[in-house]
Amino acid sequence: MKRYIARTDLPLSPEGVAQAEQAAVRLAGTGIGVIYTSPLMRCSRFAEIIAGKLGLPPVIAIPELTEINMGSWEYRSVQEIKNTVPEAYKIRGRTMAEFSPEGGESFRRCQTRAVQAITAIAAAGRDFRRPEVCIITHAGLIRSFLCYAESRDLNDLFYYQVPYGGIFTVNYENGQFRTGV
């Protein structure tokens, strides 16, 4: 059953551990000097595994990298939301960028938070001997950020497929982000 799991602090699953180990292999030799992560367990543990495998310093948890806040929809099934608040569910589908569940945040707010945090991280990357940084975060935040980086309408955020353990490369130069480099 598909659920809205955003800020529910679940541990990293055994499959997630395997994905982290595979990601460490793919990231070896890329020049990563530091790893930033969401403080939620599933991300922080993923980041710790990679840091350990690559011999990096302890990961840095950044609260702004936490997944979107789903408010009253958190940990409820999609079917339950469709049944209990059908109009809100339909509105969200039409206005994904601006809609926020009761007590939650919109993808617009999530995007603003992501851009501010990732811009600060990218700028700080110059302070490390190995300036490449790795950010471990969540699908909603990644999609929101990619929309910004590629000047895509935020209502199209589900254009991006964000698999668990997926790696996206983003370059930051002269205050601008470029993807796919």
C-alpha cells in the first residue's frame, strides 16, 4: 500500500544498506571531500555508509535537506487521502507546486528551502581540499531542486524519476547550477 512517507523517521532498510554500498562503489574516485545529508535516519545512515567506505570525515546533517512536510497526510495511504479528502487530493494534482496539506508545506516552499541549502553547500565546497560534495536527501526535495536547476515548471516535478540510491550530478559555477555534467 503506497503511503505518504516524508518526515516519518524510518531506519534504513537492508535493501537501502545494499544501495548505499553500491553508491559508494560508483562514487569512489570522484573527488568527494564531504557528505551532507538530511538528518532523517534513512538518509543519515546511507550517508554514513558511503563516508565509511570512502574514508571521508563524518557526515554533516542539514535540517533543510529534510523531505517535504506532508502535514496531516503524513504516513497515511494514498487511498485513505483519496477517500477522506477527495477534493484536496484533486486540487493537489492540479496545483502541485502551491498545494500544502494541512500542517504541511508546498513543493514551492520545499524548493526554496532546497535551493538555499544546496547553494550554501555548493559555495562552501570550495573550502575543502577535495571540493566535490555529495548530498544525500529525499525524492521530493531532489525533484523540487531539479526543477529549479533546469528551469522546469515546478508543477512538472514528477517528470523526474528519482530511484532509491540514484545519483544525480549537478555543477555549480558562477552562481548557477547545471545538471547532467
